Amino acid sequence: MSCIVSESEVEEAALEILTELGYGYFYGPDIAPETPDSQRVTYSDVFLIERLRAAIATLNPHIPSPAREEALKKVVRTESQDLIHSNQVFHNMLVNGVDVEYRNNEGEVVYDKVWLFDFKEYCNNEYIAVNQFTVVENRNNRRPDIVLFINGLPLVVMELKRPEDDSEYEDDDLIWTAYNQFQTYKDEIPSLFRYNAFLIISDGQEARAGTITSSRQWFTSWKTIDGENTADFLIPEMEVLLKGMCNKDVILDLVQNFMVFEGDHGPIIKKLARYHQYHAVNKAVQKTIEASRPDGDRRCGVIWHTQGSGKSLSMIFYAGKLVVDMDNPTIVVITDRNDLDGQLFESFARCSSLLRQHPVQANTGAELRDLLSVASGGIVFTTIQKFLPENSEDSFPALTERSNVIVIADEAHRSQYGLEMKMSQKDDEARFSYGFAKHMRDALPNASFIGFTGTPIEFDDRNTPAIFGDYIDIYDIEQAVKDGVTVKIFYENRLSRIDIVAEARDTLDTQFALLTEDREEYESEKLKSRWSRLDAVVGSKSNLKKLAADIIPHFESRVATLEGKGMIVCMNRRTCVDLYNEIIALRPNWHDDDDLKGAVKVIITGSAADEKSMQPHIRSKSKRMKIRDRMQDPDDPLKIVIVCDMWLTGFDAPCLHTMYFIKWLKGHTLMQAIARVNRVFKDKPGGLIVDYVGLLYDLKYAMANYTRSGGRGKPADLKDEAVDLMLEKYEIVRDMFHGFNYRRILTASPKEKLTIVREGADFILSLGRTEQQSKHERKRFIQHVTELSKAFALSKPHAQADLIRDEVGYFQAVRSILVKIDRKTTTSKYEVNSAIKELVSRSVVSEEIIDVFDIVGIKKPDISILSEDFLTEVRDLPQKNLAYEVLKKLLNDEIRIRQRKNLVKSKSFAEMLQRAVNEYKNRGIDTVQVIEELIELAKKIRDSDKHNEELGLNAEEIAFYDALAANDSAVDVLGDETLRLMAIELVGIIRNNATIDWTVRKNIQAKMRVSVKKLLKKYGYPPDMQILATKNILEQAELMCSDIVATA
């Protein structure tokens, strides 16, 4: 199928948009080395050096010229064996200035900074787009499509593809081949990426951006141009991304304030803000500036970004930008728990470069007072409990009267942030107290307050708006799932699986009512008493035995189909330990005394005063951190953690996909806990929460509040919805096999199974009356089996899933064959990194198949697929449709390999192949006949190789011989020997004239064309065919260009 929009047209469209944004434009070859308008000394130069030098001079007129030149040298010499480290070093120079020293007129040493960009006035910088920018490094010649330069520095690299068609890519989008190219470019021309801010991939419609360390899943789209409204669906994503990210003020803002480098415990990861973070933070900063003015109300507002959408990172971006835009205010970060304080503090500490300072923790009220005694600056972490006054005091004394203090409250909705007076009763005495927020206001009377939350403010919550103000920005579940930032959460009720005794059921009935409404403090002791009785029942030995016996097979069934980990949430520490013991009794090999080994661990705190049986599970913070690292590592043998309160908020392990609840939670706490499983991980289709205590009522209440607060999407879907989707996809796939009895495989021997799988693939290939219809049916099958596999993984271990398990495995086996036949390369990296596990056993279709020979059950040839024995074996295959597809793929691959060296001959072979395929497409011949034609083509290719050997030419010379011999009259007139001599001489001409970029430089092309014409005339090549011969020769020369340049 011809492509309506070519890659070059996508490139032109991108350049047109960039021009609209005010970018200057250069065609890469026009500014290449050794051209009249050259702006590079060599092809290894990835910057426009004179433009960079001019920008430095313009932006730093007070710096002496020698010091400016020294700064320039530091920038261009940021080389390191490690690409990401070099990128980080350069980024620090870019954002914080290049340190220089020089002597002033008095002879004194002056320490100063040279700035590469003007971040305050973006129009003072130069923006240029260059297409076809050739870079040569370590004998690698690569030409990225578009590079965006700011002040001569290559900050953005774009790789573009045409919009997808049906021609070659059955199981992947073309846009991801651009992503794969970047991975190659980073290895082959790393110098270009030392200066990179971010990368863009696009096919003109879809467009995504990421950093040089971003995995495929974190190349994300940009959904808005103005920051207020999601762009209309009819506007191509490429246009939205370029206008939204690359306009002059936004791109500099992103570089200065919205990029961080993290990597304390492993490789450095460079992170870039997503669109919802960027615009929310900028709105928040503006609100903060307004609220902090003398006439401001000190209420900056609330940012509600659903859990898993990067709230902590948004807080870091916000703090970092405040430091710049508000002249280094003091920032106080408040949490309501010590573990949350530590987790958030670690996140901030990893990003100290962006914050331009190291955050500190205030462990006591006195430390907090000392840290706030400075005139400005500082990022201080503390808990809200630090604002509790002494017993004799009704209010907390003021710590500072300064107005340049910004208080960031994490999870601002919590009840602790109250302002109202409350009464508590003890020993028949009534005592009055205030919420912590009132004391916080007393301590910081002139501070401004902003709240960040992952869950909505309660509809009737008066405290939060009174303290923080109204919503600044909302990013809800629906949008997060749509953007691929989080995955859906599904709910499974297994309360009926565990027969909780009648006493517990009776208690549950009365407790549900209490759980749905807040209670005053004087009731807390009564609640504790009631819960203690319930704890005793749920945590009984007999009940925990039942729970362990249910959880283990449930989880094993889950991980059999979906790579990942699980978490069990218990009512108290004692239950955590007792359940651990029951699990280990059933799976003793899961236990290990070493924290760095074992498949299950308990995460609790405690002291030496706790009973002996709990001591092995009570760990220091550093030991818990090691287990956290293990839990976050998808390849680590640790698969389950058992928790009580810890890790229900703030803990992030993307590979976590299943949570078991043996604890009652409500409201925000429940919403935050279940969000542990909503993180994106490979192709994880969703997370699952398993309920053993009856959370459905509270979950529905939370959903109602979520919707009432303006949120779209559901916090959790019933697991039955995933089961319904699974059955729907199962029926579609099953019906595609109508007329073929695949269920024979359920009782077949291993050898018979292999045959039935091949027969199934052959049957799917036979669908459709035309080749185009057949291709459509094949794609439809692959798509529905992929969707079925995801729904199946979500549904396990539902009884309906167990019933169709073997059939789903069969469908996956057939899909595996079709994908391997269709794909140009044997295995996509994305499929290798899939979290969805294949159900089919290795005896049917190995996950490690790397070629198509095993697929069709024939022996891989020792010498060549063109051998007579091999072609005979293909002819005799019983599955004719499969044989045709395999032979067509093998010939395509063979021709494609030859195309890299010999354009004319490979083009001839490709045309023969296409003629045979077209005739079969139109059903002019049947499957048996088309196989015979393909076999004949294979023999012609083989015979051509024999002729080449007889001529005694090397591969380059043979290619030019074929270009000359394409004209039959030339062969008749001149003969093989003359054409042979001409081919040898042509190689010399090409080698002597080819330079980097000659294929896109018209003057060099003209010189080459003249030399070729002289040669043709010299040997008396037929005049009527010289134009075509010249064209063929120059095309062949272009094909060889990269090899010639690399060895020059």
C-alpha cells in the first residue's frame, strides 16, 4: 500500500510549525563543514560553536573575553565515559551558570558565573531548527531528522516517521521505531545527547517526549497548548506537543525548573515534567505570589492530582520554582506522619540540585524554631505534630513573623489540619483543644499555605478550604488512565471465601455504621475497645490459617499470568507476624532470616519491649529501606510484604499489582492505600485489591465523594467487569476459529500439540477472500488475543478464567507464530519486556524462538534458505498458508539484506516477489501455485550468486556491475568483461568523490554525475540508456555512502 504522507512531509510539517513559533531554520547540509555557509568545523561537532560564542558574549558583557572563552571550553568539553553523567554536568552548567574566575582591574580574583541562556527574557536567546543534521562519531554516520538549537546548543532531537500504514508493521506502531533509533543513536553518536534536554518521537499524528533515560512507557504525550484546555482531538498530537512544549518561553521554563536527576541506589534517571505537572505548578506559583503579597489572604490553594500521577515530583518542581521566582523564600513541608516525612524528604533530597539547596528535617520543636530563625531560604521538613503546644499552653508560640514563608502540606485533606475547637472527656473532666492547623497558624502567622492531595477534599470539609483555599488544579483518575500515567484498579470481594465466625459478623454489622462517619475524641476509647474484640476474632489462629490457605494459591495464580508483587494489609502488628507464620508453614521455602533473601517479609516497627516472637520482624529504618529496595526491584525474589500501617501511603513500587486487605480502612486512607497498585509497569493492565473484611461500603462511599468533588473516573472497578471483558474477547477469538477444531489440543500429546498450533496459525492465515482481507483478519486476531491476555491476567484467579486457561494459552501460541512471521525483526524489545506471561507451555511454543524455522516445524538449513533441500522441505509442508507466509518472509529478509549492498539486483528481485504476491492477493493463483513461484524466485537468487562468483568481483563491484547490466543491450554490445572493468573503475570514482552528506549536497552530486557520464562515454555505453544507467549508479553510490565515509 502506498503511503499518503511520507516521512519527509512529516518533517516539513514539523518545520513549518517550528517556524510559526519563531524558530530560525537551516537545512543541515547547507551549514555542514566545508560548505560556503559552514557553521561546524567537523561532522563530530554537535553544536554551532560561533553562535554559542556570540550568545555568551551577548549575555555576559561584564565578563572578560578570556573568562568567557574558558567557559565555552568547559561547555564543549563535558565529556565522560558515562553519557547521563555528562548530561547532568552540562544541565547544571545550563541552569546554574558556568563557574569562572578572573582578575579585575585592581588585580583581585573575582569568582563569577557565565550564563548560557537568558531565562528571564526568553526573546534574548536564539532558537534554530536544523533538519538532516549529520553527525559522525567513532566511524558511525547518523543523521537525526530535526535538531533544535538554542544559542547554538542542541537541546532537542526529533526523530520522525510516516503515519502508520498496513504494509509492514503488524504488531507495533511506527512511532516506536523512532524510539528504537534513539537507543541506537545514544550508543553510536553519544556526543549529541550530552547536551540534550529531551527527545521527541512522532509520526505526524501521535507524538511523545521523553529524556535520554526514559523507558518506552515514560515517553508521554503533551495534551494542551495553552495550559488551560485539553487540545481538540482533531489537532495532530505533533502540533500540540511542539506548540505546547517547544514554544520559546515553555521550553526554557522546562529546562530551568522542570527537570531532575535521580539515582541514589542505581542508575541515574533523568525525569521531565508531564504536562499536568508543568501547568499545575506554574498556576500554583502564581497563586502563591498573589497570596503572599501584603494584601494577600495567605491561602494559595489546593492541587488535587490523583495518586500515582507524580504528586511528590510536582511538589519538588513547585518548591524549586518558588526558590527562583520568589527570591529564595523559606519553605516548610508538613506531613502528618514520621514515615511520610522521611519518604518525602528523601525525594526532595535526591533533587537538591533543582532546589539549589539541601533540605533539612526538624526533629523537635526547638530545631524547627532554630531553622526558621534565618532571614530567608531553607527547605524544612517536619510533621504537623511538632506544632502541638505544651500541656499548659492553649496556643503554640510564634516561631517567626516573616511573610516569606511558604507552608506545603502533603495530603492537605487530613483531619489533623483542623481549625475548630474540639472537646475530649477524661476522668469526668471536659478538655478543649484545637486542630493542629490552628497551632500551625499561631506558629507561622504570616506564612502562606498550599495543599497537595491525591484524593479529593471531603464535600462537607470546611477546614481544608479555610486553611489552604480552593482547588488550583485537578488531575483526576479518568485523565490519568487515559494518559497512561496510571492503570485501572479492580476490586475483588473474597469475604465469602473466609468463614469469619458469627461473633465477628455481628460486630461487623455495628462497626460499618461507625466507620462511615467521624467521631469526636471522647469516643475513641470506646472504638478501641470494640476494635480490640474484632481484632481478636479476625486475627485468631483458625482464621489466619484459612486466610493463608486462600491468599497463597490466589497470589500464585496471579503471578503465573502477570509479573509482579503483592502486599497484605493486616489489622495490627500481631496479626502481621501470625499470618507470616501461617504462610511460612505452607511455603517454608519462602522464609529466610537474611533480609536480602526470602520471598515474604513483615514491615512493622517496634522496640525491645515487644514479645520475643515479634523481634525478628522489627527492623531499623535502614533495614526497612533495604527491603523496600528489594520490593521495588521486579527481578528480586521478594514477592510479598505484610504490613499494618507502614507503606500504605508514599510507597511506590510499580511492579506491585495485588493487595490483600484484612484491615478496615475508610475515606482518604482507603483511597491512598489502594492506589499502591495503580502504578504503570511495563504493560501491566491494572491493579487488584482483594477484600477479606468488607470494604465495599466504604469504597462506594469514597467513590461517591470522589464524583461529588468533581473527579471523573472510578477509584476502582469491580473485578467482574474485567471478567466480562475477558469473556467478550474470548468469544471473539473463539469465533474466529469457526470451522476449525482447536479444542483437540486439550487432550493431545506434546507432539500433536505442536502440529495443532501450526494448523491453527495456518487456519487464521486462510481467513479472508483477498490478501488484504487476510492481513486484516490476521491483525484483528493478534489484537484481540493481546486484549484477551490482558483481561485474563486481570481476572485471575476467577473461576471463569480457570475454565478457559488452556484455550487462552492456545490462542497465545498461535498469536506468537503470526507475530514472528509478520515482524521484520525476530522479537520486539517491548514484547520481551512484557509483564503479561504466556500461558502456553514451552513444549508447545518456546518463548525463546528466534527464527521462523521452529515455528513451521522444519529443520534450519546448515548453509542457506536457497538450498534445494530446504526449498523441497518448504514445498512439502502440509500447512500451505503458513508455508507461503514463511517463505515470503524469508525471501523478503534475504532481499532486504542484499538491498544494503546491491540496489538494482535487489530491486529486481523485490519486483518479482511483489508480482507473485499481487497475483496471489487477487486470487489469480492459489496457495500451491504461489509457493512454486516463490521457490523459482529463490532459485534465481541462488543462480545470481553463482554468476557473481564467476565474475571475480567483490560485493561493491558486483553492485555497480548489476547497475550497468540492468540494460540488456549494454550486455549484448559490451559484454561481461567490459562491464566488469567499468564496475571496478566506478568504485574508484565513487570512493574518490564521496564525502559526508554528498547525497544531499547538489554541487558534489553534480561533480559525481559528470564523472559517471565520462566513464560511460569512454567505454561506449549505449547512449539511449546512459540516463538510466547514471541514475542507477548514483543510487547505488548513495546506498554505499555510509560505508565509504566510515572507512575513509
